[in-house]
Amino acid sequence: MVIGIDASRAVTGRRTGTEAYAYFLIRALIPPAGEAGHTLRLYFNQKPAVDLFPKASHVEHKVLAFPRLWTHLRLGRELRRHPPDVFFTPAHVIPAGYHQPAVATVHDLGYLSFPEAHTRRQVAYLRWSTRHNVRHSRPVITDSAATRDDLIRLWDVKPERIKVIYPGIDPALRPIRDTGQLMAVQNKFGIRPPYLLHIGTIQPRKNLARLIDAFAASGLTHQLVLAGGMGWRSESILRRIDEQEPGVRERIILPGYFDEDNKGALISGADALVYPSLYEGFGFPLVEANVCGTPVLGADTSSLPEIAGGSAGEAGQMAALLVDPLDTEALRQGLLQVAGDEALRKRLVAAGLVNSRRFSWQQTAREVLEALVGE
């Protein structure tokens, strides 16, 4: 079987959630696809780095250069002229007008719950692309049961058409204990321990304004490190930082986007990862903190309870302390607990290490391959 894959999102220089999903999943698909006798035909909108994916005789590269509307015009034309047996888009949309067998991953529907976190044009396109994907994808893949339930509730997708397949975590991510390595990364970004860490794009959906207010009211002497690039309406969050008292304001650090090579040290050196996002289709930073042995304070909404182990056991075994993200006082108390309650911190670290074992790109690839070939 020839499996065509949109690999355009995997070549980006700065990988956030969906780009990382495409990159790691394609890499993990290569070995089992070859073992099963399938050919992977990867479509790129630019020439990929020579070492982007492992070389293999069953992997074909199709570089389709095109200035604009690459997916719907250039990729769509290629697929119609030379259709694979099945086409898979891990992080984007099935080209308009393509009606051969196709599978898409729908990562989240946050734009419906929080449209103010996007431009009107983005919301319109996301609504169209979701509708288009769920109509033409057989089956539809989601990152979590929470997103599956959203598709059923908001788009009336039949449950039997949806496969929940959890993503994995970067296999290179490890806890860093070497003091010199930790200090080098901290010095690079102007961080002084102890610190609390948030990872994610600086945008309203991440609930950072309430996090900043809760941090200011906590009385903690930590730094609050908000690591990530600036996103839509980040100005409101920067204003909230500027409104704080000088003693608080100077302890809120914005290191910007950081390379993956620094992630392990950045997470491992933190007293806790704080992740009170209003909506997440999966929530990679929560599991990444679990891998690194760092306690987590998260939101009790969307997929985060599920990803923290809510479906795997009792609340006492959860891999994060979860609070109402709309309750600033609950956030304040949560910060105090994850920063200062040593018994709780030890429980969260232990539960996190167990929880992290649920997420493997090898397992993800096996399940996705089964969905693609219809086994």
C-alpha cells in the first residue's frame, strides 16, 4: 500500500504542538510501515533537510514548491494526478476537491470555545477545515477523548468514526540533574532559581493573565518564567505584567521561544510546571514535566484531567494538581501547594513518572498505521 503523508508541517524550524506531532509521528511511522511492506510518500512544500527523516528504500520524497495555497492547489493537484492508496494529514487539512481515501488528525476545537483567542479569519478557516476533515476522513483521529467528545457534541460526528490515539513525547527528552547544565540554560535566559515555569505561546487561551494575578497574590519569592513565542493578543498579557508591583513585575521572565535542546534543563530546573490553560486538545508540557520529574499544576478542564491520568485511576494517583482555571484564588492556593508542600510534590513526581509511560511515539505510530490501512 502507498501511504501519502502531508509532511509540510514537519519541516518548520520552530516546532510547536502540531508541528512536533507531524515530525515525531512521521519518524516513528517509517520502521513499522517498512516492516509491513508499505510505501510512505512524503509531500513537502520546501526541500527538507537531508537528515530530517531516516533514509529508507520504502520512503519517497515529493517536493512540491509553490508560493501560496500550497495545500489546496499544488498538493491537491498532485494527489489527484497520482493518488496514493490512502492520504494522511497529521497536522493540517485534506485538500479541497480531493475525494479519495484520506485520514486526518483533528487536534482540538478550542477555537469554538474561545474564538476570541483567534482572528475572525482564523476562526472561519478553522471551522471550514474541521468540517471538511470530518466529512472526508475515514476514520477521524483525535489526540484525546476530550476532543473526540467535542467532535461528537459540536460537529455531530458518529463515535464509531473516531479513533482516539494519544501522541507520544520526544524520546530525547530526559530529566537533567547536572548542575552545570542547569545553570548554563538558566543563565542563557536570565532565570534565577527558584522558579515556576509555563511553556506555551503567549496568548489569552493559556490563561496567563489569571496566572500572573495568582502569582502576584501568592507571596512566593520565585520567578515566574513564561517560556514561548508571542501569539495573538499577547499585548493584553504584557499589559497585565506591567500593571504588577515592581517587586512582582521584575520576577516575571519572558525568555521567548527556546530550542528543544534546552527544554529538558528548563523543565528539570523548575520547582513546578504551571499549566492553567483554558483549553487543550492534549497538553504536551504536562507530560513533558512528568518525564522530567517536575510537579505540575494544571487546569481541571478539557483534556488535561485525562492526560494527567484521570481515566487511569483514582484522583490520588493523578500526575498533576488540577484546579479550576477560572478561579484565581484556586490558582493562588495551587501555586503555594506545588511550591511548598513537599509530600504533595513527591506524590506528583512519582505519579508523573508512571503516567509518562503511557505516551510513546512507537505506540502512536502502530495505532495510526492500523487506522490508515484499515486493520
